Amino acid sequence: MTGSLANKAAIVGIGATEFSKNSGRSELRLAVEAITAALEDAGIDRSEVDGLCTYTMDNNPEIEVFRNIGGKELKFFSRIHYGGGAACAPVMQAAMAVATGVAEVVVCYRAMNERSQYRFGTGYTPPPMPTAESAHYGYYVPFGLVSPASWVAMAARRYMHETGATSEDFGRVAMACRRHAAANPNAWFYQQPITLEEHQASRWIVEPLHLLDCCQESDGAQALVVTTAERAKSLRQTPAIIRAAAQGAADDQQMMTSYYRPDISRLSEMDLVAQQLYAQAGIGPGDIRTAVLYDHFSPFVLPQIEAFGFAKKGQAKDFIREEGIEIGGRLPVNTNGGQLGEAYIHGMNGIAEGVRQVRGTSVNQVAGDGAVLVTAGTGVPTSGLILGLA
């Protein structure tokens, strides 16, 4: 594919803090800890970092991060909007930077005290000055749709109506993630699997979402180091080659409230990302060994399975029941436990799990050397990656 990023850059280092509900330190310190660990993992000196990528929602200015890690010359820095939809996009930006020679070593990071200092789940508060983006909330916040859970519940209910999916089908996603988290010592829910009965008995948040359909609120940080595929050959870790990277917004996209689409049971933005990823990597669904599918809410995992061609529209529920998304199944999903089981770090920790799967170091390692798919937040403009061996 002309102009493709395929195979030109690699993730060569990963680092994280512990994941908690009260970190007891600033978000800047969390970021520096994670970045330092990622550079040590890669075997790259902090003075070599010349690029930084993060989310618009990250509270750490690049120059403060750079100064605190002992950086020398910062040649490239960028931020991506749309919360968790950004997740894979900083890696895409980093890949573009190193592939074009703008920078050589780019660190992607996300640091947040999203439990102890602020909580996304508390509901939307309009800004003092209205903006084009905030104006959209005037169509639903006054009517009780005030939180991410309530916004997703609308689409989830329509998906159930269209496909025959049930709350138990959502519960099977949550159960798989929690079983994977139970084997992951770094997961908040380590050694705490759940049963389908426990999922069904958990309290309602906004019907049809139970408590156990909703991701965690977490404190912590995750960082990744990206450099050229050529340099990656000489570093200490097995590189996770970026075989494809893409972003997508489509079909009257809005912020988790794309209710004016012809079909709100689909994730049009992820359909677009899937098309680009497969085209760049030159592969299809049958070549994907395992996937980290953004699980801020369990219902949105099902249309992602459909967007990437693992099941036809409306048949993700059957795929989960019959083919399986746990270790040993056709498509093990979120082998770190995902955001439902490990931590909610806006998806950056999911990319790190994708890297571990490529390296062969995951606590829930999936056999084989096929490609690894990673997705970002859904219901918003989103992004995705396909990672693999050189």
C-alpha cells in the first residue's frame, strides 16, 4: 500500500506504575515513573528521547515531562483528542515521526489519577464557555443522559433489539476479562474472577448495564517507546513491529452519542479503522491470533468483534458462546484483563499487553506467532493497531 506505515516502526519498550485506586502521588510523577521504566525496558537512555505523544486529556505538559526525565532536545510532540478513542493514535503519530525521520525515539504516555482526584463516571459538567463540542450535550444531558454509562446504554439497548443479544452475552465479556485478570499479578482484580451469576446479580448502573459491565476508575500510568524498525533490531527486547496503524471517525460521529446514524447498533468508526488496518497489514481476520478490544463497557466489545470480521453483524454473541474469547478459544480477548479487570488507563495498558503477546511474555500467553490486534475507545473517534514480529 503506497505511503503505508507498515513495518517501518516498532514498540521497543513498555513501562508502567502499579494500578491502584489512590496512587498517593502526582500525575507528573506517575508519568515520569512509567516513562523511566519503559526506557529501561528498551535499553535506551533518556537523553535520546526526542519525541513525546499523549492524549489531550493528559494533564502533564510535554515540557515538564521532558525536563523531569532529563531530556535534551525535544523535536516532536503531539496530542490526540477524544479520550480513550485516542489510545492507539499516539503510537500512530510516533510511528509517523520516526518513519519520516522527524524524530528517532518517541515516548507515548498516559498518566492519570482518575479515581483519587477526579472521576469520569460522575457525569458531565458543561464548561463555563460553550463550544461547538459541548453544545451537542444540550440535546441529551437535560434529559438525564449525563454519564458515559448512560450514553452507551442507549446504543447497547438498540444492539440488543437488533441482534437478540442479552445481558448475559455482555456478562460473558466481563467474565472473560475478569478470568484473565485473575491470573495477572498487575491487575487490580488479580485472583478475583467472576461468574455469570455474579455479573447478573451486580447492581444496575443504567439498564441494560450492570456494575460489572463498566470499566474501572483507576490511578496509574503506562508508557511505550517507539523507534525505527531498523534500530529495533539491535535493542534488548523483541520488537513489536507496527504492521498497521489507523484512526477513524465516520457516519455523523459524535462523542459517545452518535444517535442520528441510520444504524446506532454499529460502530462505524471501528468499521473504518478495521478496513484500514487490514489493508495496511495485508492480512484478514484469520491471521489475528489475539485481540485487545477496548472494553470501557462490555456491550461495545460485541460490535467490535463484528467490525473486524470475526463474526457477521449480529452474530458476535454466537461467536463468544461457540468460538470463545477466553484462553483456549478462537480469539482470546484482553488477556491482561482489559479495563474491566486490569485497569482503566485509557487503553494505553492494552497496547502494552499487545506488546507482551508479541514478545511471548504475557501471563496469559496465546500460542503462535500471528498478529495481535489492539483497538481504542468506541463510540468516539477512534484508532487501532496491528502488531507483530519482524
